[in-house]
Amino acid sequence: MNNAIELKNLVKKYETPSGLVKALDDLTLAVPQGGIFGLLGPNGAGKSTTLEIIVGLRKASAGTVRIFDRDPQRDSQWIRQRVSLQPQESTIFPQEQVGEMLSFWSSLYDQPRDVNQVATWMGLEDLLTRKVAKLSGGQKQRLNVGLALIGRPKLAILDEPSTGLDVMARDDLWKVLRLLAEEGTTIVLSTHDLDEARVLCHEVAVIDRGRAVAQGSPEELIQKYANGTVISFRVNPDAMPDVLTELRAFGEPEIEDESMVSIRTDDTDSVIAFLSRRPTVSQFHMNEPSLHDAFIRLTGHEFE
Amino acid sequence: MIQHKHIGSLLALQVRELIRNTSYFIFVIIFPFIMAGMFLFLSHLMKGEPGSPDFSPFVLPMAIFLAVTGTALTITAGPLAELRQSGALRVLSTTPIRKSDFLVSYLLVRLIMATVQIIVIEGIAVFLDLLSLKETGSVFLVSLLGLSMFLALGYIIGGCLSSSQLATNLGTLVQLLSLFMSGLAIPFAILPDWLTNILKWIPSTLFGNLIFWASGKPQQQVGATISFCITLAVTVVLVFLAIRSFKWDVE
């Protein structure tokens, strides 16, 4: 057993007033055990539906789901002890205090983590007696992530966990997630933050229109699908025709405005060397290939 | 049965959520006493007035009816719909807790609360000489039957509607309508016969009828046995419908 999650040919259709909508369309992916796995895709791509099927909240219309080699519908009790979901809902049980909420959640599991440890991880240690209804959006989000982690899950499903967090809280959350991944917890998170996916995830699957269009480490995807570095520079308009002609040896240059040109290339050193020899060229700027580039290449459209 | 390891934390959660929702909780606690106090006051004022109705026989049945329906409808239906609306039920279904455990604990806390209310009301009624001590047992048992019937109804309302506001309003509407049609707030003696002949067969009226019977009041319209049988049958049907119609999640 190598994979925490195996999804094969998943289809999910919804009845809507305007007809049948396919949220998942033959989605296949495998999530290895341990590490942080990102489901990457724009809103409406099918990420949340995929996560809901994994935790058994929804049934797939077709296809198979295996969680730690078990059927989530048949072995639901075994899975619920080991798989947790970060609630996206902001105020479940609004009358509860933060400490009471964490304690209640921990009481549901056989081997929970210490409430104070999770509260400290999530920066909630000073808010234990505050009512959930009185928390700010970011505090509620941290509590929700804490609830997903308190049962010591083998697999934690986090649905856009850093939404609403400030930079410091997000960095703290990333540290905790890395720590848990090092301890062997499998963390699956959905995100539409490409930077988060690149920095945090060991592996990502790009979801688009209900399909997993690619899977691999962020660097692998960038190397495979993002077409080189984008170099942009200013050029004297009088010299522009000559520069463009010579640049075509390295790729197809694009004119951004009357004096700004960019070119995407894998041979960065040669282009830089070429441009450096030109006194009519100035203000170099390099954009490393990104997941965004890879996404556009994979899907043929912008991320958002 | 509720899993033993969960019961303490589940019940504690349900109690906290119930009593901290002060606007509903306090209203449901004090409303029966306010209405009973008003009827006692009216009864006191009209005492000795020739031809005036005597409200004193209505004080105890009405207080029990309001306690039972307030708990079973107002603070059951709305908060249950709220749990679905907020996504709490949905999230809980991904935890090891069994759905039935959560719902049983939800109802158990309300059952205990209404039971305590009934006992307190009976105690005050005995103190005020509105009820004899030997009648307290039968009034209590009859109240539990009515509580079961209305709890099932509150569960149906909260189990189907996704808007807590709508569920609360509907629960309160059902409570007030059933109170006014039961003969507990408006004596049947002042209503036309044709209307009384219809209203006396409504299950909530039969429940009121049973309280009259159990407390030895002469206002009952239908025999105790038939009232009991119909109320029990309606309760069984409502419990069945409550279980079948409950929606855990919003699609």
C-alpha cells in the first residue's frame, strides 16, 4: 500500500435547474502517503467536490475511491478515525468557546492531540475562553484547521486553509503543516494560490473542468510545461527592428509597447549575453517560469 | 445507543449550546409562567363576579402545554435547522461521531429540560392547590406523551427546513395555533358547537384534553382512552415521519 488516496475515473454529476452539470469528468489521481499534496485549480474546477467525495460527504456518480486501500463508504468508521476534514464553514457551534470546541472535537477521536498544543500551533492559546461567534474571520479559519488536526489524522484534508490568514499566520500554518508531514501525516490541501502550492506542496495535481490534467512536484510541472524564462527589456525604438530580427534566433519576441519587448526562452544565458552586448537595450527583467505558466500551458486558459 | 465515550462531551455541548442561546432559552423558560400568572390574576380578579368564566382550571394545563410546546418546537426546530444551515451537521458527519448519537443527545437534552419544567410547574400547582399530589404522576406521564408528540413535530420542522429563521417562526406559529385551538387558552364553552366539534379532534386538543383528565378537571371534551389512543398513534406516526424526513445536509 503506497498511496493514501486513489481516485479512478471519478465522475460526479449534479442535477441543477438548468440541467445536468458534470463537476468531475473522469478524474484520476493518486496521492502518496506522507507529504503535502496540493489540488490546484481555479474556482469551480472540481477541487471541493473531489475532497467531499474523499471524506465520504458525497458519492461519486461513477468511478472508484480508495483511501488507505479501503472503501470510504464501506469502512466509513475506520476512515473517520483517521481522515479529517477542515470545516470551511465559519461558525459551527457559535456559542462554544474555542477551548471547549477543541476539547469536544478531541473527545471524538481515539488518540487525539493535546488541546493546548493544537491551540498553540494555531495561535489560539490566548483565545481559549472566547466564544466562536466572537472570533474574527482569520481566527475562525485557524480554529477550523486546528479541528482538522486535533484528532491526529493519518490524512488531513484542508480546503483552502490559508484563506483569510495574514502573512504571519499563514507562515505559522505552513510550519505546522511541514512538521506534520515530516511526522508522516498525509496532508491534502486545495488551493488556488499558486505560490502556496509551489512553496508548500511536495506534489500537486492540476484540476481543470473536473479532470486532473497533470500531476507531479511543482518543479517537475514547471520544467515540463512552463516554457522557459521570460526576459523583458527596454530597447531604443529606432533599434527595435534590428533587435527583434536577431532575437528570433532564440525564440519569438513579443512587443509589449513601443519600447518594451519580452521573449520566452530556455537559453537564458545566451539571450542575456546577446542583449548585454547591445547599448540600445536597457532595464532587463527576468521572470522565472512559474506554475502559472505551466497551468496556462496545460489548460489553455488563465488560472482565474 | 450512544457510544459511551462520546456521551459526556456530546451532552455537555448540547447543554451549552442550548442555554447560551439566551434569547430563545429564557423565553421558553419563563413564557409558561408568565401566561399562567396572567390566568391566575384574571381568575383572581373575576372571582365572585356573577356569570364570569373561571380561568383557574386552565392554569396548570396551559402552563404544561406551553412548556412542552416551547421546548419541543421553539428551541428544537430552529436550532436544528441552524445546525444544518451552518454546516455543523455536515462537518460532524466526517468525524467518528455517529449521526444518531448526535441527534439523540440533541433531543435528550430537550427532553430533560422539558421534564424539569413539568416537575417545577407541577410543584407550584400543588403548592397553589391547583393540583392534588396524587394526580401529579398521571399529569407527568400524559405530559411526557405530549412532549414526545411535539418533539417529533419540532424535529420534522427542523429536519426539513434549511432556514433556521423559517423553522423557528413555523415552530412558534404551530405552538400558538395549537394552543388557541386546544381549548386551553380559549375555553370551548364560549365557542360555537360546530367549531368545538371540529377542534376537539385535533391531536394537540386531545393532548390538552388528557391534561384536563389527568388533573381531574371537568373541561375534557373527549374520553381519556380515545384521547390517549389517538395521541399515541399520532406520536408514532410523527416519530416515523421525523426519522424518514430528516435531511442531514443541504445538497
